[in-house]
Amino acid sequence: MLVFIGGLPLRQGVMIGLLMAFLFFLVSEDRRVCRFVPYWVRVTPDWCQILTDYKLISSPEEWRTIQESATSSAGYNMLRDGVLFTVVQQDGEKAPLWAFRTESDLGWREVRDLDHALIFWNQTREFGSEFRFAADLTPLQFSITDFQTSDLFATLWSQRQAPRPDFFMALHYAYTENRRGTNLRPEVLASLDLGIEVPDGWWDRVRGSCAVPARVDSHDETHFVSLILGTIPLSEFAVYRDFGDWPTSEYICKTRPRLRKRRDAALQKFGWLEEKQEDGRQPTTIWHKYFTVRHHAI
């Protein structure tokens, strides 16, 4: 156009056109934002494996009896229904493209996303802003002898319903020193912990004969401990950042490969396997020894 309509010499027209295209490219790159796409997640624990490995039941036959009781129970039951939730919104729905340029930026973006999320818990039909879910494992229960506590505490428990093990899911952040220098903020690996809460006295008694959990968190004030059995890295859900109809060269050449590499490394680190999909129309499925997780955009 500069040459044939504007009348500029060929060399000048080509050089000015290339410069204008380059400037437009830089401006469009800097203004790109990543829009959030709502998605649902279903977590299905392998209760037979979990309960037998951690001595909550003595045999698979006992699990079948418990499963029949859970199946016939009214309302929501964790042993039958698992966990289903929908992430409706997170962090104002937009994120600048530069927030995905380095490993440190990626980790902190994942933390911010679910720390500022609006979540719909499908099983209880409730909205929430705090990412923590817990449900008791009815009909399993403990006896008061499973607590190594004072007589007063035992009396208080005896006046209530017998305590039960709880399933829980909660955000967890692991920090490491930034390899580029101590003056920068530490790198963070954000994840969802999946596990069960059990009495500390019971755990002290059986831990030697149980499978080894990924992590054990003590709660002295409640006399329970949290056994973390599985960890879902938040990089698993990076695909729900939509870069629009015109992906930039930075996203195609750098951001998308980096997100994929980070996700694959995290899945391998935490012991997950993925079901390969031919297209994006089916839910993404990952497997762990104790859990199956499926997720998909709404």
C-alpha cells in the first residue's frame, strides 16, 4: 500500500511497512490477556485400596459391606459420591500474558487463581470462596480408645457421637528458594492435598503396619492428624486459561510449551498417570494409586 498507493520508493515502502508491522506486533503482544474458562472437577477415591492400606478395614469383603450401606444411605455420602465441584470464577477472570513467562510467575499465578476463586460445591449445592472441603466417612467410626488423651477429653468425647475419619481436600503451597538469587521472592508449587484425618492415638498404634502417606500434618489442639495420600498440582488446570482466538507468537512458541512441560513434570513428581485424548471433547482424566480425577470446561 505504501508503494503502490502512497507512491513511496519500493525499498522505503518495504522498510516502513516492516517497521509498522513490528510495532503493531509489540503492542498487541503486551496487551494480550488470558481469560478464565469455568471448569468442573470430579475426584473419585479408590476407597477399598485406601481403607485396607491404612487399616481402617480388615479386608475387601468388609469394604463391600460398607459400600452397600453407603449406597443405600440418603443424601450425600463421601464413600459413594466422591467430590464434584465447579470453579466458576478465579482472580477477576483475567491475567496478563506476562504473568506466565517464568516458572516463578507461573507458580504464583496458580496460587492467586484458586486463592481468589468462586467455587460451587455440587454435592452440597453451595458456593464458597475458601478452597477447603471435608466430609465424614459414614458409616466408619472410631472408639474412644483410639485417642491417647486425658480422662477429661475422653469424657467429653463419650458424651458425643463417636468420632469418624474425615476425607479432606485443601490448598497447599510449597516454597523453595529462588535459584536466581535470594533477593527475589521464593518459587512456589501450589497443589490440592487429598487425604484423611484420623485420631493421633490410633495413627501412633497402626502407623508401623500401614502404607506410608505422602505427608503427615499433626493438629495437637484436636488430637487428629492429617494423612495426605495424594496431591493434585494446580498446573493441571492451567488449560482453563483461554488465550483468545488470536494466540500470540509468545504463547505458541513459549508459553504453551512451558505450561505443558510444567504440568507433565508435576504429574510425574506426584505419581499421576494421564489418559491420552485424541481431542478436547472428552474430560481429561488422571490416575493415582488412590484417586481418579476428571475435569473439563463447562
